[in-house]
Amino acid sequence: MTNLFTKFLESLAPRFLHRDDEQLNPYYSHRDYRQMWGMGIFVLLTTCLLPLFLMTLIYYQLIERSIDTESLLRTERVASNARRAVTYLLEERLAALTFTVNEMSYAELSNHEFLSEVLRNLKLGFGGLADLSVITDTGKQVAYAGPYPLKGKDYSSQPWFMECKQNNICVSEIFTGYRDVPHIVVAVKSQQPNERFFMLRATLDTARLVQTLSTYKTGAHADIFLTNREGVLQTPSHYHLSNSDRSTLPVPQFSERTQTMTASDSEGQPIVVGYAYITTNIAPTPFILMVVKEKAGMMRIWLDLRRQINWFFAASAIIIAVVIIMTSTSMVNKLFRTDQEKAHTMMVAERNAQLASIGQLAAGVAHEVNNPLALINETAGYVKDLFTIKHQYQEDPELVEHIDSILEAVDRCGTITRQLLGFARHFDVKTQRIDLGNLVSDVLNFHKKEAEYRNIGIHVDIPENIPLIETDRGKLQQVILNLVNNAFQAINNGCSLDIRAEMAGPERVQLSIRDNGCGISEEHLEKVFDPFFTTKKEGKGTGLGLSITYGLVQKLHGNISVQSKTGEGTTFVVTLPVQVEKDSV
Amino acid sequence: MMNLLLVDDEKKFVSMLARRLELRGMQVTVCYSGDEALAAVEKKDHFDVAILDVKMPGIGGIELKRKLQERDSRMKFIFLTGHGSDADYQVGAKEAEEYLPKPLRIDDLIASLTRLDGNT
């Protein structure tokens, strides 16, 4: 199990993170595997997850908007139904009272027994009435039927009395009054022929009203109650201020129809409020019906669903991310492995080419040494011949001449071997200041014989003003050797090779090697630096010479370019910095 | 007496070799280039054997051999080379009856000359 998990983790981590092949670094085609891997993952993740994320977000918005609309509609429906019920309750009792006061005379109603009889009948017919009384135009109660000892009370200063006197009918707010019990006063004025009037007053039980309202209350997160037009609570509610009987909700704007709005409660929780100003057909009332629903309560099912969707989304995102990382890692690994193999081949090829150039050097040296050796051989042989064949050696001036010849040939060999040692030593030395003219001349020494033999004219033009350049002698020597070799292979006998140096700006030296050989066709020109590209016959060329030369010039922080025309010749231009930064070569 | 044409651009070497061959009773004509050799052939009737250096400025040994053969088809050839590589050896072996690397052993050269003389 642990083994499987370790394998899984390994499949996520790309190989280039743990590479231990520093020596291959210069041969890699891509240096920024980390960026390539990261960008791949980022682009794929963004492409896959962003649409999913946006879709989910839009879906959430749509759902929330539709839930908002639905909850507003539902609240309005409840408020509307409750309004009808309350209006009907009040209207029914007002109508009964109006009927009674119109049908019965003042004399009849001011009779206590008669009034008690009327109350009994009204209770039987409609219910919800607590008592009934007759009040004269002076505000004095002349008859009373009911459970409280209120006979003879003076109501002339009561607000409902004033209102009824003025409007002929009134519905009071809920108040406690003389009896100390919450109630609503409903009063109807009756005008008498002698300019006098009396009022028939009934008090309504608030319990009936509260019970009617509570039937419209749905769920624990809903509230339904009445306030007056100043926002003072008329029936119990959760939404009241702790130190007064006012509602925490603001008094809504007047409207004849049932309205809804969204608001926040005192704790900042979002709520939906439905309200209606209660007005009967017979008389206006001071009541505003309020239906309040907590949004969180209505959203609960959706929130649960949303949590599940979020989990699903998170799990999908993790799976997508893992798959993308695995795919990206696998692709980058494949690329890296190919590049690594190529880099390894290039490194081996460069080493082989170095060995080959040393071999070529050795062959050149052998040839150079052979000629003086042959002379030594012949001269010494001749001296020996003089001893063995002619027997005339004493005080012979010719003999001295031949011995001088031998010494001269030995001296020539010494020069060649010193040059060889100088050349070989340069393979070990890293950065040093070198004279370009000397270096070119050293390299050409190895081609001198071939040039003579093939009648190739070599023209070197390296002006005095070219400064010493700081570079790796061995590498530059190999670059020039490879380019000269290349030119020698391209040209026919009797052609010429021009080597010229000039300054390319104050910091760079430009070395051009131009031949007037067969040239390179346009289609081949762009590939000449590609590894394994060759126009030679199978088995004749490796196709690595120019590729290695290119790599070496890069290592020397220079650049190399080629211009060629078929039949006219080829020019290779190497540009090198005069000075290199430390630790760069 | 064997009549030899000796061609090499290494003047001291070739003159020394000529003296040694002369000591051994041969008649040697020394030339330092292909052109000189061609001129010598024009002047003289016949050389038994031409000893040619493969690499020379101007006309090289192999080209010179063809030109000399055009002028005297009986002439035999020995190639000398200082390079001694496989490639040179193959060219030498193909082009000439005898092929000798420098520095050469005089006995080998005499042996080659004797062989060529015997074949005549």
C-alpha cells in the first residue's frame, strides 16, 4: 500500500527535478523544463476548471435569484391571506354593531337587561365580543353588559370616543384601559332627532385575533403580528425592542395592496417582509399586518444542496488536477528523456571529435616529423655508406657537411615536437588571453603540407589592432581547425582560403573563414549546424563537425553564422567577445 | 646499370638518397618537382624506375606517374610517402608496384628495385 502511494507520488514529480548530469547541461536543447512543466499545468488547469467554476457560480446565482423570487411570492401570499382574515374578523363585528345600533332605540339599548340580551345574541352569532355598553354624547356610560365593573365610567377623554364622535364609527388600537386587559374598542355612533347622539361600544377579545393570526404562521423561522401606524406592536412578536413595545422593523410605506420587501433584522440577518395596511369597508383601522420570514430558514435546503455541490466540485477539481499533473509530468518526462539522450549523444560525439582532432593532429605531426627523419636517415645512412663502401672518411669536408645536415634535421624535429607539446598543452588550459594571429597560424601549420600539395592558396589577414582575446584556447583552436578542415574538404585543388579578422564593435572580434569552393545549397544552408546532417556519402561524414563547432562557439559566448552561394563559396563568421565574464567559459 | 629518376620536393633528402644509390652503382637523375621530372624525361630516352614522392607542390606523385607513363610505358614506379596513413597506403598500393614509407630503409628500396628489375 505504502509502495503504491510512493509510486503515485513519483508519477507526479517530474524527472528533471532530480537530475544529476551537470556535465550534460550545455547540450540540452531546453533549459527551462520547470517553467514548461508549470505553464503546462497552469494552462490545462485553467482551461478545465475555469469554465466549470464559472458555470457553478452562474448556477448558484440563478438558484439564489429564483429562491428570492419564490420566497417573496410565498410571503406575499401568506400576508394577503392573513390580511383577508383580519379584515373579515373586524368587518363582521363592525357590521353587527352597526345593525344593532340602527335597529334598536336608545331607550331599549340603555336597558341593562335588553343590552345583556343583545350581547348574548351577538356572542352566539359572531363570538369574540367581551362586553357591550351604551355611552351618551357626554362620554358617560349609561348601560353596560359584560364581566367588568365599568358602569358609570366617563370616556369623554378617550381617543376612540373623540374619533367616533367625529367619524361616526371607530376601531381603536389594542390597549388595556380601565380593565387592565388588552382589548380593541369598536364603537358606532347613532344620531338622535334632538341633535343628541349616543354610541354603542363593544370590546373585542384580542385572543381571537392573535389566534387567527397564528394560523397563518408557517415554520419556526416565520413571524406574523400587527403594529399600529407608528410601529408600536399590537400583538406579540420576536421583533420587538427590548426596552419598549416598538417593533425593530421600520414602519413600511403606505400601500392599499399587500406588499413585500427584503430587509435585515437587528442582527443583520436577511429577512423577507410582507405587509398590509388593514382597512375594512366600514371603517379604517390603525393596524398594519406584518409577515416576517428569515431568509436563512427558507434557504436551508438550498444551502445543504450547495454544500453537497461544493464537495462534488472540490473532489472533481482534485481529480482533474491530479490527472493533469500526471499527464503534464509524463509529457515533460518524455521530452526530457529524449533531450537527455540527445545531449548524451552530443557529449559523446564531441568527445569523439576531440579525440579525432587529436588523432588528426598526431597524423599531421607524424608527417611533419617523418620528413626530417627521412633526411636524418638518408644522411646518417650516407655517412655509414661512406664508411662501409668508400673507406675514405678521414678529414673529409663532405663528411662534416653531412653531419651538419643530420644536426639540422634533428633541430627541425625538435621544433616540430615543441609545437606538438605546445598544441597538446592547450587542451588543459582554460581561459587565457590569446593572440588570434598566432592561434590561426598554429592551426594552419597542420594544413601547410596539404595546401602545398593541393595548390591551395591560404591568405591570412589579421590586423595588428586586434587585441588579445580572453577565451579557452583549446576550444577556439578546435573551432578554427574544424572550420579549416571543412573548407579544405569543400574546395578543389587550386582554390583559395581567406582567413580574416576584424573588430565588430569595441567588445567583439569577428573572424571570417571564406573559401571559393563548391558552396552550400540554400535548402542545406539552414541545416548545416544540425547534428548528424551531412551531404557526404554514407560512411564518409558523421555530420557532427559543424554541430560541435556551433556548440563550442556557444560555450565561448560567441556566435557563428554562415553565408554561401552554390558554386561561389562559403563564408563562416565567428564572433567572439574580447573579454568573458568569470566562470563562464 | 639501372637508370633511376628520383623526384621529391625535400631537396636535401633527395640528394642524399641519390648519393647513396650512386654509391651502390646506380645512375640517378634528381628532380625537385614534377615539372622538372617531365622535362628530364623529354631530354633523356629512358628511365628504368621512377621513385616519386606522393605529396608534392604542383604536380603530385600520382598525377606525375600518369604523365610519365604516357611518355614512357616501360617505366616502373616506386612511391615514397611521409604520411604513412592507411588511406595513403591504399592509394600507393593501387597506383604503384612498390610503395615505401619515409623514413625508408635503403635495403628495402634496393630490394624493391631488384624486384622491379627482375620483372623487366
